[in-house]
Amino acid sequence: MSAAREEDRGRDGNVIGGDAHLYGPTVQAHDVQGGIHIQAPPPSRPPTPRQLLPVPHHFTDRVEEHAALDRLFKGRADGTAAQSLIVVNGPAGIGKTTFVTRWLRTHEPAFPDGQLYADLRGHVASVPADPGEILGQFLRGFGISSVPGDLAEQASLWRSVTAHLRIAVMLDNAFTAAQIRPLLPGGSGGLVVVTSRHRLTGLGMDGAGFHRLGSLGAAAGMELFIRGAGADRVAGELSAVRQIVSLCAGLPLAVCLASARLAARPGQPVAALADALTPDQDRLAVLEVEGEGTVQNALDASYGVLGPEPARLYRALGVLPVPTFDVRTAAAACAEPPAWAERRLGELVEANMLEDIGPDTYRFHDLVRVHAHDRATATQTATDRERTERRVTDWYLRTATEAQQRITPIQFTLPRVYAYADHLPVPFDDDVGALGWLDSRRTHLMAVLRLAAERDWHATAWQLVDAMWPLFLRLRHYDLWIEAHRIGLAAARSDGNHEAERQMLNSGAIGLAAAGRTEEAVEWYTASLRAAREAGDRRDEGQARLGLGGCHFESGRFPEAVADLDRAVETWTECGYPRGVALARILLGEIALAEQDLDRAVTSFTLARNGLLAVSDPHDAARALAFLGRTRARAGDHTTGTAQMREALETFTASGALHWQARTLEMLGDSARERGDDTAAGHLHARALALYEITSQADARRLR
């Protein structure tokens, strides 16, 4: 029997889980006779996005290039163009990312509403970033937790959110113009700067200005090299420095790698390094992409002087699918303790083979990643490389499972199977930290999920999806929710695990319904019902009936909804699952309320609340209480009804359930309007709207 997952439904059909926020509205009232006055702080907003990467301390020159971008910016900042768009292109290793980051940072005051960054992964043509992934990241950066699953809806919401904002958006490593267009913000106050190895001339139709970044001049290249190696280290050998810079073709990445290599070998003459970097005819013959041969020489030389331990980590990181690394990931990759991984990461940073981009966050330059992967392929067997991938995948599965057990313990029943028994300390110690880890690592989790599917690790794939449940339930990343469950369903079927298949169908259907894909959700629930009957799993059968009833309710098919929900109650009563019975009764009460059958609604909500209190489910008991209070107010008993809604609101406020705070405030506002207190109703609805803007755009549109 799988872990039944019952969705809490709002009027838009969205899944409502306990949110990870800590504060919400509070209610103060001397008594509940007459009007009720709600005093609540505004919902906490995320900080202004400042997502640009740090600028390396050794950044050098680019004065003329800086001025060229200034001219493009000033020429497009007069408000006459619908969108300000600049494309900076150039070969790999030329320093596009660092240059644009530095330039945007100097213009930070021009963008008071934020500066956003996204890596479009265009250097890997097989897996460039999907625009929907980036739109979700950007929208969440502005506090929109309920992101639509459809790309067109995401782009529309993005344009609405940014219509009056002055923001800068850096889109790094773009592959095609088609990647860019959905990401353009609304209004004329923003600036988008794109970096790419490709010229992206098609963006000229969108009003783009273009700048091709060139190589560093000889003087700038020498300055960059001397900063890295140290002035004392190269004293008296400037001609050899000049030769090295020339061999590096003015590519900042190659110059930095060469200087780091020299700094790591204090006994080596500069001239010896120059000799080592001199390309032979064979290497020149294999040049295919501008500049990459020079970087290959520098990377080979830098790799050659690494110690055996940092070299092992370098190769291990090169085979991983995740975009960034932390100490625990590095430790898992090499089956070493975190202290070992931290030291090795530091050595790779010192050698300029790895970039330190934030607290416990590292990444490869795209060319360095390719080199690391090539070194792993050349020196390790396929079995060794797969072992590294599997260790890291197991680490993510184990950690996500720990988060799941902490956040939703009542719903965790499916087993876990690990290929490796490596244990590392989890990076959180409470529910908020666990949810925060899942959210901050959602891109990584999806990457290892795709890897597991690609490698035919079927059990691992569906277990990863199952472990990500709290992420989907609480934060509702619909695009990831749906993609993950499509992968998980295929994996469960390939694994021959019917229990997992039903879990994927149920959990995926909840996401489809929440994203507004009601008919598709009905198809998944129907498949789940059929599978549950074949397996003789009565509890899963009730879950499918509950889901179908909710879908019918949202579609206005009340008789069909009641029929399915009555069957769910009957099924769960027979198999002894009282919590499921109570959750079905909440939906039955909502239908009765919609049909104006207030007596039936009171009975359903009362039975539901009592049942949920009996199984120690205070959140869902509060949902039933809020509806019960609203029903009593509709029946004319405003005193009792308001008191019950206030009590429910206090529970939601204490738990940080923002959506249900909003729902209850809306119900209180409706009740205030019905008793003639339009002032209180307006205030309550305004507070509800402010919360819906964070949690559910569909509800926000409805309430407006």
C-alpha cells in the first residue's frame, strides 16, 4: 500500500500545503460583536534580487570595451525602444561573463528593482536551459511562489511582474535567439544583456545592439599574468611573460591558468613555462573552435601539475550533471569526508581550475568542465565514472529523503534503495532548513533525476521523485512537478513496481490539477484507480476517488464529484483510514456550501474537523474549521462563524500557511460584506489579495 497523498484544494484547484514562511497576519479584537478589525503586517517580500556573480579580484583593463557598452546602453535608454537588449559575443575563454558582470555592477544604481542572472548553458548544445526553467527562477526571485506550468503563461506573468520595474537581466551562455525571447521583461525600463559564443544576429529583429568582445592587449595580458603570479615571481623575466601572454592569444582564461601554474611551482623559470605552452604542430592541427586550442594547452599544463588528490576530484566533478558543487557533493563524488573535499576544492580554486562563486558554491568555466570530463574519460573506465555519478545521485536521494521525512513524516512509507552506503551529515536541522535545501537544490535534483533516467536506474529515479514531494507540495513549482512525475511514472513502470507507479500517478495528478490541467489530471487519476483495483489496494483506490472528486468539483460537475467522494468515504471507512475520510468530507462540505445547502455543509465540516483532530492533523482540522465558520456566517450566525474563522486564522498564522491565511481572510471579508461592514470587508480582502500575490496568481486574479 503506497503512501496516500491528499491534496488541499483552493478555489483555483491549487494544492495547498503548509508554506515555509514564518509570519503572517494577526487578529486583534476586544470581542466579536459587530465589526472585526484585522491588523497584519504586509507579507514578507524577498529582498531585491542581486544575483550577479562576483567579479574576480584579478579583473584587468577592458576600458575601451566598457565605454563601448556604455554607448550602447545610453543609446537605448531614452525610452523610445520597447526593450533594451545588448548582445556581447565572442569566443570561448575570452571573458564575456566576467566583463559583463563587471559592467553591470558599475551601473547598479540604474536598476533599483534588481539585477538577475541565469546561465542558459548554451555551451552544451545537447542540454541548453529551457526558458521555462529560467522564468520560474526569475519569478520566484520576485516572490512569486505559484509559477504556472505553461511557458506562455510564465512569459505573460513575467512581463506583467516586470512591466514597471527598472531591472537588469544577464543571460549568460545563450545558445539561440529562441532561448532569449520568452525571457525579455515587460515595459521599457529594463535592460537585458546576453552573452554567447554565437553572434545571435536574429535578435536584431528585437532591437538588440551587438558588441564582440576581443582579446586582451599585450599590456593588459601581462598585467593580468603578473597579478596572478606575483610581481616578485616574474622580476627580470618580462620577455618570457610577454611570450606566454602571446601564446595564450590574449584569452583571460588561458592567462589565468598559466599564471596559477607558475605560482604553484616557485622553482620553475618563467621561460620554462613558455616552452611548455608552445603548441606543437599536432595541437595546432586539431583546432576547431576559435581560441579553444590555446585554452587546451593551458589546461593540460595546469592539470599536469595538480597533486593526485585534487586531480582526482577534478575528474570526478567533470562527470557530474549538476551546474555547481558544494563541499558535500564533492565529498560524495570521491567517497571522502567533507574536510578532505574542502581542502581539495580550495586547491582547485587556487589553480584557477574552479571558480568560487559564493558561500560553499563552486563551478567550472564551461571549457574547464569539458576538459575535466575529457580527463575523466581518458583516464577512467566507464564503470569508475558511473560509480562517481551513482555516489552523488545517492547522496541527493538520501538527503532529499531526510528532508521529506522531516517535513511530511505522515506520508513517507515507500522504501529507499541505495547503491552505496556512504553517509554525510545533512545540511539542515529543522523543517525550514530542509525545505530551503530542497528549493535551493531543485535544479540539481532534476539534473540527477534526468541522469538516473538516462542510466536506467529506474528505482533510483522514481525514489528521487517521491523524495521531492515536499518541494512540490509546499512550493508548487508546477513545471518541475509535472516533468519529474512524467519521468518517475516511466521509471516506476520500467522498474515493475506497481506501488510506486500508483504513487507517481497520484502525486503527478495532484500537480496537473494544481497547474490547471484538470482533464489531464482526470486521466492520471483514472489510471491510478484502475491500477489500485488491479492491485486490490483499497487505500489507493480511495485516494484516486478523492482526486477525481476534486477534479469534478473544480470543473463544476457536482453530481460526479459527490459520487466519487462518497465512494472514497466508503472505501476508506472499510479499510480503516479515518484521515482520508475526513479529507473527503471537507470537499463534500465545500460542494454543499457551493450548492447553498448550509445544513449539509455544517454536518460535513463538523465531522471532518472532529476526524482530523482525532488523528492529530491540526492544519487540516483548521481548514475544516474555517469552512465551518464561513458556513455559519452564511447562515446568519456571524458571531460564532467569525470566531471560528478567527481561530482557524490563528492556526494558519502560527504555522506560516500563507495561502490558508489568505483564504480565511477572504472568507472573513465576504462575511463582513454580507453583514454590511464594507470598510472591514475592503481591508480584509486587501490583506488576502496581498498574500495571494505571493502564493497563487489564479486566486489573486479571481479576487481582483
